[in-house]
Amino acid sequence: MQPARTVDCLSRLKPWLLCLAFGPILACSDGLIGKAEGNKLPGTPGTPGPGGSEICNPAAPLLTGTRVWRLTQTQLKNTLTDTFGFTGRIVTMLPEDSRLEGYANQPDGLGISPLLADYYFRAADEIGIQVVTDSANFLKCPLTSLDANCLAGFLNTYGAKAWRRPLTDAERTKLTQLYTTVSPANGPELGLRMVVQAIVLSPNFLFRTELGATPEPGTATNLTAYELASALSYTIWDGPPDAELLAQAASGKLSDRATLVAQAQRLLSNAAKVAPALHSFIQQWLEIDSLDRSQKDPMLFPNYTPQVAQALSDETDRFVDSVVFEAGGDKSLRTLFGASYGFVNGLTAPLYGAQASGTDLIKVTLNPEQRRGLLTQGSFLARHSNSGTTGLVGRGRFIRETIMCAAVPPPPMMFVFDPGVITPDMTEREKFEAHRKNPACASCHALFDPIGIALENYDPIGQFRTTDRGKLIDPSGKIPAVKDGETITFSNYIDLVTQLSTLPETYDCFSSEYFQYATGRKLAQIDACDLQTVAKSFAASSYKLDALMLAVISSPGFAVRRN
């Protein structure tokens, strides 16, 4: 238990510590704490869709404005682990990051509310206590003999790791003054603890800066070498730069494009760090990262448990690994869209009509007439279903908007569907065919209902079925293609997925989704030339995911901002 004197001292010092930590941000952003829109970029004109439907203008590139970008909760955990070797209990309890455009890493959605600031303070205090407890592993002198010289060594090592760059003399002086203010009356333990809190609560830790080196308004400015190192590592690893990357930044070589690409390739070779970051993107892209909250009616699906949901989520990660990181994998999105195998255990095998026992996932060959890649996995199908029904409209709309990048108009205002036309014996297809008889609904629902109808072969937990309400399911249909005037006609969902996987527009769509995720930009904020160039590089590689990452990093807009 903490002595009362220590608790009282922390209470009195908290406002000063918060001022020390957040003062610069508060001063320049008109109150970023508790104001998520503090990172919003100015409005920019729209740009063409995936692949670019207009001729881009390389002479007038569309550049993202300078910005600060709060670390996501995952990035914060990874940075604490790399810096101190642990994260603490409070960090595991942080509120989830809000989703914006489907992703949790978008700058506009990453503000700091008063609640989150309080979590940060408690987490920083916990980290400080642990550092003091293990001070022998962090200091080159006994804690009882901690002086300015020994503290400088700590700051130069752990402060620089936390802030992803060397500290300035002024920063070291300020942190040293904090220690010398606290420690005489309260002891070196509390002094060091407060210094650690100041490091962890600083915007230099909590935020990535993309402010560049040129201060003149209206000009293009290159990211500084250390900003570029962080941009690279958080894009590929979802974590901070390692020692080699920081050394390249210190030498000034990282600003050379060839060196930047070489370092990106080095980071991509570390599968242990790349895989979790790629898993996070894939799960957010497919919206299956919330699968554990997708509850099913226990009366209808008694065997669908939290353990089943976790195993299905793990299967998706394992499937991605088999294609992208394991020997023999071709790293291609084509394979992720089309492979007819999966990873099941004793809990999930029945969903696929496969055989397995125990809790370990094993690779099995699946029926290619029922399963083809990510879009037929149990995780995707269960997530995009309701508690007791398949969620026909939601499934179809997701495929059209996120997999095809085809816009869907909003529903007509003031329209109310008459439920009296629905009878209990109707299949889902029959219900929505009745729905589409109303002209106000027909034009929009024709865009995505047929996709949802094709998905009726999969029940709300992803099991394949051939009947609904005792009637044979007809999964055939047709939808307008992304290209104007063209139509996709399909016999079932597998046929639809197969056709989509042959269309360049599908891969352009995925390319644009990853571009938005990796750079934290909305589509309208991405230069059309960059978008087209990345899409072409992705296609030239036979749609390899590592090539897509390298193409985004190599794009001119990755390292340049508009001041």
C-alpha cells in the first residue's frame, strides 16, 4: 500500500504533470484533450476512385497537411513494450479506439477525451512504479545515488526509445528539473516515478508528428528523418522504430528513397512483427475484429460459443499467415480470395463439415463448391449476420461497398416498409423480393440484395445450407458491375466471389482501402497519381501484399506534407 504522503503528493503534482505533458498540444490545438476533431485536416477537393478514373496531375500533387497523429491503443502497447519491456495492467483496460471509415487508426478519430486522459495518467503511474521497482535494470547507478548524470543516462536511453528520437537539451533539462523538484522532499523513488510519468504522458510519446522541417506556410515539406522512421515502422509493424532504423535516421540516410525502401524491405522480413499488424488491417477491413461481440441466439445456435468465435477469428489470422508468411505461400490477394482450405479445430470443424478434434487449429481441405477464401470463412459470415437471421441486406451492402468500392445511395427519407406483406413461411429471398416491389426501394436494393441472396447458402454462424424455411435456396442473381453499363451474372455466391476475384477493379478497391488505412487519409485526401501508381504496382506484382505495402511507402506522398 502507498504511504499517505506519497498519494497526497501525487494528487498535488498531477495538474503540474499534465501541464508539463500536454501543454504544447493544448497551446497549439485549442484543446485537443477531449476534442477528437482537434486533428481534423482542412477540407480538400475530391479525387477519383480506386485506380483513378481521371488523368492525374503530377505537377500539382494533392498533399496531406502537416499533422499530429495519436498512437492507437495497439501502437501504444507495442511502444511501451519495446521501451520498458512491459505495459502494465491499466493499458490492457484502455477504451477501444473509435472507428472512422471502418478503421481504428484514422487521425480524425484519435482524440483524447477526459476519460482516456485519466486512463493514461493511471497507466503512466503504473509504469513509473514498475520502473522504480526494477530500477536496477534501468539505471546505471543505485536508485539511492541517482543524480543528474545518472538520470541523463536514463533519459538518453529510455526517453529516446519512448519518444522515438533523441531528447533535446531543453527537454532533458525540464525532466531533470522535475526530478530535482520532487526528490528532495519525497525521495528518489517518487522523483524517478514522476519522470517516467512525464515521459509517458508527453505528446512526444502519445503522438506521432508529421510536421516536417520547413516552417513556411503553404509549402511542401519533407518529414524529418525521425518522423519518417516512425511513419515507416508504425505502417509496417504497428510499433516504434528499432535501433537500426533510428540509426539510419540519425545518419540522415533514411531520407534517401533507396535507403527508405531498403529499410522497408528489412522491416517486412520480420514476420513476427509484420503479421500482427497485417492481421489487424485484415480484420478491420472485413470488420471481423468485433466478432466476439456478434452474439447469436442461443436457442437457435447453442453450439456457437465465445470459444467458437475466437477459433474462427484465429482461423482468419492463420489463413493469412499461410498465404503471406509461410514457406510456399505466394503472398497474393488472389489466393486469399480463392483458396479452398481452412484451419479448424474440434469446435469449428462441424461448421465446415470437416473432421477435427481438440483445440489446436489444423489445416483441412474444404469443398471448393462451398468455400473460397476469406469471404466464405466462418468469421466473416458470422460477423455479417444478425443474432438469428442472416442479415441479407447488411451482407450484400458490405460486399458492394467494401469489396467492390461501389457507392450505395442512402435510403429514401420518410419511407416505411409495410410488414404486413411478410408471412412466416417466407424465405429471406421472398421477403426482400417483396421489399423491392416498391419503386422507392428497387433501384438501390438491386445493387446489393442479389449479393445477400447469394449468401443465403450460409446461415448466421457460417454453416452451408441449401434450404430456408424448408424451401430450396436459389442463390443466383445479377448486379451492376463497377464499370458503367456492365453486369455481373452469377449462379451462386462462389461463382460471384470467383468472378470478383478476376476483376482488376476488386484489387484496385483493396489497394485503395490499404492506402487509406496505412496513411490515415480519406480517399479524397490521396493524390490521384499516387493512388494509380500504387494500384499499378500492386497489379504488376500479381497482387502480392508485401508489394502493396512497399508501393504505398514508395509513393511520393508518404514522405511529404503540405505545411
